[in-house]
Amino acid sequence: MSANDVAPVIIKRVKKGGGDGHHGGAWKVAYADFVTAMMAFFLLMWLLNATTEKQRKGIADYFNPTIPINRISGGGDGSFGGDDIFSEETLARTGNGATQRNPAERDKARGDSGTAEAERDVAGDEAQDKDLMGLEEMLTGKAGESMVSNETARHILTRVTDEGLIVEVFDLPGEPLFEADGTTPLPVMNELTKVVAGVFALVTNEVAVAGFTRSRPVVVADNPVWDLSGGRADRTRRLLIAQGLPEARVHRVSGYADRKPVAANPMAVRNNRIEMILLRRLD
């Protein structure tokens, strides 16, 4: 066999791809963006559920302030003619505004800047908080002697919320406020409503009453929780009126049955309670 008969050597070069498709890293960026968006969405849902209307307004104002920096709004001779954020400089036109270094009265923008109204709202809320906390101190004796006896004070709990001053009275083991499975008040309940009516008489706010009861075993054929909560709330309303509270001040009477327990055990007697709420003024 001659040298010319040797088979040629074939070299095959394989060119591998550069990590396209799922072998690359672009999908990781997209996935991270998706996870971030979902986290922001769930955070928004949680905030909507966990905050009050007043708190949500505060959060919105943080990202979009409604109180101007200066009472004198900016203005200019033409659109986008300004070059500074302060009203002493030339600003983009937002009305008949100040365009001079020392503007005359006639050059200043007219209208309410919004700060006065905001300041009035804040002052009004602070005044109401102070009034409600003063009434709370009268009931609990935080600033001196309480209006209720030591034995009766064990049944009462107060707190100031966005809704108003909540006075919660509740059962203790062996010391109920009403007759068992009934709406007839016992002496301790009569004393509590007398004290609360006396404190509520010092102001003119509207009043709300809410009734709550403990849960009953599932095997109960005729569950009385709705009738009891509503009946006890209405009986409390009548007790307050009998103690001098004007009937026109009663804004609502509600029965929540066993739907909002405050104790870990839904059947605990601590869940038998009445809330008398001195509502905030809306003006």
C-alpha cells in the first residue's frame, strides 16, 4: 500500500452555544422582578387591611404631600419658565403667582393654600384626644380617685381609639353582669352604667353600644348568642337612658354574638362583654 492510499484525516469542530434560553441568566432577572412585584402587591394588601383610614391618608400624603412648602405659590411669565422650587424665584406658571424677587401683594397667588385647614384638623383631633383621655382618667382614676369602687373597677377596661372612647365592661369568673342566659342586669351592671352615664353626660358626643357573648358548644341545638348579644346591648342602652343620657344621643346598638372574642378560649366568660363607646365628633 502506498502513502497516497492513506485515508484523509477529518477534524470536526463543534461550536457550542453561548448559554441561550434557559441556560443563560436573563430569566433570573425577570424572576426577581416578578417576586419583587408580588411582594409589593402583598404589602399593599396588608397595609389596606391593617391600617385605618386616617393612617392610610398619612401614608398617601407622605408620597404625595398636600401641604405646600410656602404659602406664596410660584408663578412665571410662561409655561415651565421657572428655575427654582422657592417662590422668591421664577417658577413654572401655576396661576397668578409671584415672579419678582420681592413680589407685591397683587402679584401673589390668591386662594387657600390648604395649610390653615390642615392645622385646624390637627388641632381639633388633639383637642378631642385630650377631652377623651380626661374622661378616661375620671373612670379609671389614673389622675386621682376613680369614680367606681375597687370591686366594680375590676369589670371595666377603657381605651381611646380612632372611633372614640371605648368603655368595655365584662364578666369575671363567678361575677357576671347579667343573669345567666338572660338580659336582666345584676347590681354590678347597674352601678357601671350609672357611672358611665354620668361621665358621658359631661359632653355631647353621640354614643354607641355593642354586645358580645362567649361561644357555646357546637352541639347546642338553639344557639342563643345572637339574641343574647343584641338583647344585652339594647338593655344597656335603656339603662343609660334611665340614668339620664338623652335618647337622641344613641347613634347605634349592635350585637356581635361570639364573632369577636377577646380571650384565647372562645367559650371563656371574659368574652361576655358590653362596649359603650363615646364617639368622636365629626365637625
